[in-house]
Amino acid sequence: MFRPLLFSLIAFAAFAPLSQAQDWNRRVSDVHIVHPPGTPPGTWRVDATIECAADGNTPSPVDLGFDLEIELNGTQISLTSVDDVESTPLPCNWAGCGAGYCSDYWANNHHLFVGSCQLFYLHTGQGICGCTLMLDVSSLPWSSYLMNTDSIRVSLTPSLGSLPEVETSDDSFTLALHDNPIGTPFCFGDGTLATACPCANSGAIGHGCSNSANVDGGQLGATGWSQIDPATGTDSVALHGSGMTASSTAIFLKGSSSNNNGVVFGDGARCTAGQLLRMRVKTNVGGASSFPVAGDPSLSTASQVVPGSGVTAYYQVYYRDPASFCTALTYNITNAVSIDW
């Protein structure tokens, strides 16, 4: 049975400080499952990120071609050849390694892609200034329900004639469906939100505003699968809060809409809006808690949404901070996550 593949290629061609020998790496750095918009429930595809990097001593142009295989529970479901990826090093701006632009060449399509200079670390720990670009190659999605116990493995093998590499331990990536990252994080209290943290208590990138126990601030993420698992009859999505105050009360909140500018909320900023629903109260252990866990209703049930309905729900966790160092209000809130049901 034919099954689909969507993967993203990030090719790096770089100048680096001169070293005694060439150094480069090819790796599978990320794998997740996506539900293509507008398709029926149960439709899915694999999204994998492949990264390649070459330093200034690597021959140029260089062939970085490879075969990409996808396995479901140990059985091959897709095999795609990515041939003649030619990468020609062009200068990157070493002053910050992010101010310049560069180009790479995709030989199969004979097209020049413009990327941006970014710092990339090889398996030796050497940092090189590389040219990054994104290229999507996709086929029709496959319609069949995945189960929470399923496992996806993506692996690459250098094609005949392509540049060999020394480090191959990162040439595969296994994803258990229950660990599948899902949703879109937003509402960061890291200084990027229109509404600033109320007393300049900005947190780390991707977190909420800083709290009295953690200067980075609380963080919310989500894993699982938003479609129905045939083994349970419901979704398998779980929300995971971390970086909050220890042994404090945490309330998992769902909004029917979002305010992308945010509003001040205790010592933090809230972006969940519309009809607000307090789904569950948890007690943090070491500043972390999750919902749902064993014995809880599924997230879709608690959210009052139907998997496959196309509804978008918005989630945040607000928590007590009795040692508040900011406002007179003794609570704070994580970043938010939106999930398409």
C-alpha cells in the first residue's frame, strides 16, 4: 500500500575557520505527524527535517544526496531518493552569523534558493556559519487512523556517489506517537509580545513571564494526536506545564479564541480569550504538571471540542506564586498553545 511522505530539507553550505581536516554532518533532527488541512479525520503525513552542514575545507560543489526511509512499527511505508543535492559555499557574515544571506542549489529542480546565515554545530562540537534553506517534497496524504502506541522511524542513507560522513548515529529519528509534538506555541513573555510582562520580568525565549522560582518563566507544550485513537475512542493529546513554582496550584485553562496582543494577568500575560473554561486543577511537583493523566477525561472532552471538527482551541496554565515579586497579585501564567481539532 502506498503511503505518503512530506519532508523538509534544510541544507547548510558554510565557510568556517580553517581546520586541519574537512568536517561535515547530515542528520535527521526532527520528526512529527501532521494532519493536512481540509482532509478527513484519520488523514496524516510525516514531516521530517533533514539538516546538512559542510565547513570550508569540504569540496565544493558537494553532492549531499540520500535515500530517506519511513517505517511504521518496524515496517517500511515509504522510500524516497533525494539525489544530487549540490551545495556551493557562499560567504556568510561572521559578525553574529545571522546578518547575511546566501544561496544553495537543488540540482534536481535546477533552482537557486536564498537562505539565511545561521550558526550550526557539527558532531565534533565545531561551530560553523551555515546557509540554511527549506525545501518541501510531498505526496498525497494517507487516510488511516494511527494509534497512540504506534511508532514512526525516519532514517537516511547516503546515496551512491554522495559525500560520505563520519558521524552516522544521528541519521535516524524515532518518534512514538504519544510523544508527537502538537499545537502551535504563542503568547511568549520573552519581550516579543505586544503586552510586556508587568514589571519587566521577561522570561526566556518561548516561555511565559519570569516567576519567583524560575527566571525563565513557566512553559506550556503539548504532545499526542488530536484525532481519534481507535483503541480508546478519543484523542491522546496531553498538555505539559513546566518551569512554574514548586508545589503550587496550577489551573489548565482553555479559551475559545485568542488575543494575540495579550493582556496583563497577574505577574504574566494571558492570550487565551473568548469563552474561558477551567478544565482541571493540578498541584505542581517540582514546578511541573500535566493534563490529562491517568483517570482524567481526554483533552477534547475537557475542552468541549470534537476531534476532526476543525475547531481551534487555545490553552494556557496559570499558577500560584505566593512569593510574588511583581504585582500585588500572587499568580502568573505560562505561554499559550493553540491546537487544531
